[in-house]
Amino acid sequence: MSASCQSSTCGCGGNPSFDGMDKRYVRILWLVIAINAAMFAVEMAAGQLARSQALQADALDFLGDTLTYGISLAVIGRSLEVRSGAALLKGFSLTLMGLWVFGSTAYHVLIVGLPRAEIMGGIAFLALAVNLASVLLLLRYKDGDANVRSVWLCSRNDAIGNVAVMIAAAAVWGSNSAWPDLLVAAIMAGVFLTSATQILRQAWDERRGAAARA
């Protein structure tokens, strides 16, 4: 990749044509995939133990990111039509994830059981540290085509979600109520749907542009 192209991926001026063809970017994606897969297992187990819907929603976000990054790796170097198609798939997957979290949260409103705030807070802090490391690794690549941008949005969502879970843990502990946990889970579902909308819009625009050029 040329020096000018590398500088544009830092996010200063934006580079919506960057398609991921950078060896350093590929190595970073492999590292982030391993991190996210491990944290999915840790956080889902902790969410079950703590009876925390917010932790389980955040664990699902880790799983979604693992799949998203894997798809991103698979289509690097492929045609714009293939890459935009992959981004559309990821956008639809995020939409389904958000709807699932909304539905699961509504279901848990009817279940009596107070989340264990100490587990929520501890795991959320660990997840935040992991996600901040991923965000810093991917920061210079936050601008790119829909496929590349979806990677950045997922990483950003993770960090936001971790902070939200930590706030929920403090609120659960202070209020002795499960409502903060459920509220954060619902907010995270909204973040999933918002990011899905952004990814789908950019991917659709790119797909139409590729069709017009063809």
C-alpha cells in the first residue's frame, strides 16, 4: 500500500476506498479475532453465573465481532461487489442480534432474580481493557469501505457496551434492583441496530455504485 494511502487510513481525512489490502491490517484482524473469541466464552459464562442480561448481551457482541472480522478477512482483495455483499450480510446479522437482545431483555423483565453486581463489574472492566486494546489497534483503519468500517464500528460498540455494563453493575449494587441491567441491555440492542443501519446504508450505496460502473 502506498504511503499516501497509509496516511489516509489514520482517520484524518478519511479513505472510503481502503479495502483492507494491507499486511499489517490483516495481522491485526487475526489478533483481534482471537481476542474476541476468547472474551465471548469468558463473558457468556460470567453472564450466566451473574444472571446478568447486560453481560450476556455484551458477550453476544463479542461473538458477532468474531464472525464479522472473519468475514472481513475472507473478502479482502475481492471485488467491490463481493465486499459490499459481505457488509450487507454483517449489517443484517447485527440487526438480528439487536432484535434478539431486545426480545431476550423483555423476557427477562418477567423473571425474578437480581444480577450479581460484583461479577458484572469485574468482567466488564476486563472486557473494557481488551476492547480498548482492539480499538487502539484498529484506530488508523477506522475509515474505509463498508467492510472495513464495519470492523471499526463493532470494536467501538464493544467499548461503549463495556462502560455501560460497568455503570449498570454500580446501579444494580446501589439500587438492589435488576432494572439497570435490563435497561443497559436494551440500550446495547439499540446500538447494534444503529450500527447495522450505518453498515447497510454504506454497503448498499457501494453495491449500487459498483453496478453502475459495470
